[in-house]
Amino acid sequence: MFRVKSLQLRFTLFMILPVAILQVVLGSSAFFYARDLLLSQWREASLLKLQRAAHQADMRLWTIKNWISMFHESSGAQYSESFHQWVLEQLARQEGVTDVNLTWSEMEKGSQATGKTAPSIDRNIHGMNGMGMGRMPRMQPFHSALIREITPPRFDASSEHGTVSLISELNDETGRTIGQLEVVVDFTFIFQHVVESGWWQSNKAFLVDKSGHILVCTQPGRHGRLADNDDLFELETLRALTSAQSGTLLSPGHPPEEVSGYYRLQEAPWSLVMIAPGREILAPIVQLRLIYFSVGIGSIVVIVALIRLVTLRTTSAIKKVSDAALKLSKGDFAADLPVLSQDEVGELTRSFNAMTAQLKERICMKEAMGLAMEVQQHFLPHGVPDIPGLDIAARSIYCDETGGDFYDFIENSSEGGARFGIVLGDGSGHGIAAALLMASVRAALRTRLAQPGSPAEVITDVNRLLCYDTEETGHFMTLFYVEVDLSQKTMRWVRAGHEPALLIDPANGSVEELKGEGMAVGTNANFVYRENTHGLLQKGQILYIGTDGVLETQNPSGERFGAERLTAIMQKSSWLSSSEIADQILAALANFRNTANQEDDVTLLVAKARG
């Protein structure tokens, strides 16, 4: 994998790369936006041009068709024959009309009797034009009429002059055709506005009927149907114009090779089609893209030169800090680096000098903390005493290097018989202060237990001594001291503000709390403690003593471990040894805490009666 090791090269690369990407993204976005905008504008303009051209043709056809409609609608009215004559005369005078032909069909005599239709014959065919009137045709009554078709343009063999016929069928009451009106219109007159438009002359354009047959186009000699030359884009345009009145299409490619627009006339079954090359439409934006990328490359070259000039001094200063940091990692606390500027590099140098001084102090503190932790670990018993009939295990886990929790075993033999003292304490706070308090309480307790006295008297004296040192500091310690008297077969305990011990009997599932009145030592020098008495543990019974760090352990949701989970674990594992029970509790605590931090010291002691 490629890695950039030089800071100067990294600056150059990581600054140029985003700028280049940004320019490419912005340029591409602008190009595609402008391309789509131009294409959209061409679509709108092309549809507008086609619509305007179609409207001109439609209006000229509509005028003629309107006169034909007047001829149709007056059938059967009073004076209809004279009115028909007048309409035909006006129709012949309309601009663009080259001829008006009215044809009647007659029935052979006897056809009415037989009910058979005789063949149609041309009785009267008269031509009328705007230059004068010939002999008017004889009128016959008809019941209804409609324009049957508008014929495709017919061109003279000797010229490009063409005509279009509007043919109407005249029907009697039974719906039988009895006549035909044909109006011949100059095609050039209808299509004049389209031919004279600039887009018709500059682009590939067609006038096609509804089946795609080319009526007229801008390509000389082009006949047949649209897409006869196997042009797929023309074929796609033909499919589109047969299903929609108007629209535009883009051929594949970026930019598209061709674009097309089409519009269907309202007054004739024809459609206007225009096809233009895409590159001509998008020529301005293609040129703009070339200019943009040329300017962008030039800008990147200038930026690289400026970055190199600016970062040379910066990277040189950072290199000095890097070399000094490497020496510092090897334990070489050299002299302070000189601060040569007031910018961020100068601030980095000053911070490095401050860090060096603080690192010296932290190393010294770390060494002191390591020594304190080692001393405190020696305060805790390295094993458990061999008390007849009891299987004892204890665990202590600090949340910092040092803590205020401790446990201890003290044998106190006298004339009355062997007595064993078990004590578990929890000092306020964490760290060095809590460790010093723990050491003081442990020393005072061991000293006092060397003298005669009951458990209550021992704790009372320890509290009085401790208050001399802690009454103004606010520090204190909770204690639970239990003394096992094998000769008297009793347990006597003093509870100094500590969590009650638990006595669990797996035989009947009972859980008894060993309570007692008493406040934490170090808070009131005049307080007198009282002791409580209980018989020795019976076979299988379990005694648990622990600090509040066990019950108050929290999971990531803020829920506490609690006494119910603790007793459930002990009852479930009551058949195990005390050491295994203690490990089960610690494992359950770790699983419950999950990813949450340990906020307090955890110390516990488990004693199980062997029998």
C-alpha cells in the first residue's frame, strides 16, 4: 500500500487532491447542469417552433375547412341551393384554393323500384377558381356531409409545385353517398411559413403522415417512410409521434448524437419532425468545459508552487520538534527548543516544551504511585489463615493504582482460647489519600488487637485514635469486624457504618443480614460501639462480607448490581468452595458491568463452614 511519509508531500497531496476533486465535481456538475439546461431550452424552443409552424398551416387549412363546413351545415335549409352556390363561389375565391369540383351521382330509372343502386356517373363537374366562374353545377339536395380525407401532396412532374385535396362525401337520408365535393389547395400556400423558417432550412426536417410516409423533407431525393434508411433514432422518433401529439427525444451518448422534436397538426393528419445534431446544440458548453479544465490545471500548478513555498518553513520547524520527541522517547530530556515564530508552529514548540516539563513530573509521580501500590499490596494478606472448620477466600480489586479498601486476618489467642479476627474496611475516596487512611486504620487496629478487650472496645479505641487525624479532613472508613471464638463456639461482630454481612444457609435457602448499630470510624471520637453475637457457622453455611463497590456496580444503562443478584449467585454456587464462590461473584460483576468503567473499589470475603 502506498504511504506518503513526507509531511510536505502530504500537505501538497492532501490539499491539492481535495481542490482537484472539488474542481472536477463542480466542473462536471456545471457541465451536466448547463448541458441539461441547453437541451431543455432546445426542447422548448423546438416545440415552440414546430407548434408555431403547425399553427400557421392549421389556420390556413381551417379557413378553407370552415367554408366547407358552411356548405355542409346549410343542407336542407330554405334557399339552400342559392346559398350553396354562393358558398362555392366564396370558397373558390379563398387564397390558396386552385380548384373546386362538385360531383353528383344519379340513379338509373327503375333502380328505386328494384332497390338497387345504379353505378355513379359524373353528371356535372365544374371548375371554379378565384379568377372567374364557369357554369355553376346543378345542385341536388343532400342530408349530411363530412370531410372524408385530406390527400397527400401531389407534385407536378415538371416542377415542385404541389396540391392537396380536401374531399367531402355528400349523403342522402339513408346514408348513401350521392355526391362529392373536392377542394384543391396549393400545398406551397399551406406549407409556406414552414419552408421559409430558418430551422426548416438548417436542420433535417420532415412533414410525414400518420403512418410515417414522408410528404416533404429537406433532404433532396428522400422518399418513402421515416426510418427506411435503418436509422434507429428516426425509428424511435416515428414510434413516439404515433403515440403522442408532440414531444422531444435524445439519442444515446454524452452529449447525444442527435436530438429530435415532433408536433402533430390539428387540421390535417400530418406531423412536423425536426432532427438536429447534438454537438451543434451543445457546442458552447463543450467549449466552456475545455476552457474550464485548462484553467483548473493551471490553477493547480500555481497552488502546488504556493504550498511548497509556505510549507517548507513549517515542515522544517516540525521536523525539529519530531527529532526532539524521538530523543524524549529515549529518555533524553534535552534543553527547551527555541520558539522562532508566533504562529501555530511556535505554539506547537511552546506546547512541546511545556509537555517535556510536565512529563518529567508525571514520570516522578508514576514512580511514586508504583511504589505506593507495591507498599499497599504488601498490606493485604498473602494468604488466608487456617481456621478450623472454615474455608475462607478474599478478593480486592482497585479502580485506581491505590485504593481505600482492605481486608485482614488477625489471630488473637488468649487464656480463654483461640480467637480469630476478620476485618474488612472501605475508606472514603480513592487514590493516595484513601490508601494512607487504610494504612493508618490497619496499623491502629493491629496495635489495639494486641491488647485485651472485646471487639466493641477495640473498634471504639481505634475510632478515637483515628478521629485525632481525620476530624478536620472529612475522611472516614467503614468497618465490619467479626471475631470467631472457637472455644465459646460463637461469632461476635461490630458493624461500623459498613454494609451488613450476609449469612446464607443453602439447606433451607434462608438469607440473614448480620446488622448492628454503629457509624463509620473517624467521624465521632465519643461514639461507643456495641458488639453483636451469633453462633458458629453450621456445615454448608456461607458468610459473605463485602464493600459497597459490589452492590453499587452499574451497567451501561445505569442499573445497579444489587443484593438480589448477589444472593442468587451465592445460592446457585453454594456447593462450590469459597474461592470458587468469590470468583463467580467477580465474574458476574464483570459481565454485568460490560463496557461501563469500574467506578469504585471492589472487596469481598467469603467464609464457608466445612462441618
